[in-house]
Amino acid sequence: MIYKGCNGTVMLSSESEVVKNNPAYKKLENFLIPLSAKYGLGEILFREKNPRNNNSTDAFYIRSPKEWSLAKEFQVGDLIVEESQAFIEKEDIESEIGLCCVIVSSRY
């Protein structure tokens, strides 16, 4: 476990039981790994939804380099989200993904 807080537990996506047990999340994780490398990003983390917090959702976090500006994070983040959404639609797993999101951030 990397971090546990009011918005859920954050860990490497490969260690998450939620990802391991959800075929759609596993497909998305496998798509995000080479996508992360393509854009020079780091490891993929997963934050599990906290059932006691209605504002919490499952989320994949892709680490960006610390030296990147916020503008660069947003620029690459938009590309990652666009490609991820196209993949989700192509694989027809949108209903299984639900409210899970993909975020590029140096925060974690």
C-alpha cells in the first residue's frame, strides 16, 4: 500500500485486488502501461473508491515526471484521456468501467 486517505487507498495498479478481479480494469491497465511509456510517464497507480465517501471514484493515476510543468501535465493528460476513451469504446467495456477515471499527475 502506498497511501491511504479519505478518498481511498492508492497502490501500484498491479497490486490492486480491484484491478485483478475486474476484467475491464485489467484491460485498461494493460493498455495504459505502454501508453505511459509512449509519453515518457512513470508507473501506474490505482486508487480504490472509498465506500464511505460519496465523492470518491476508482481512478488510475499515471505518474508524470516531477520536473514537468502543470501545463505539460494537462497537455499529456488530455492525450492520455482521449486515447483511453477511444480504447474503452473500441473494446466496448464502457459499462464495466463506469465512473473510473484516468489521471496524469506528479502528486502521487
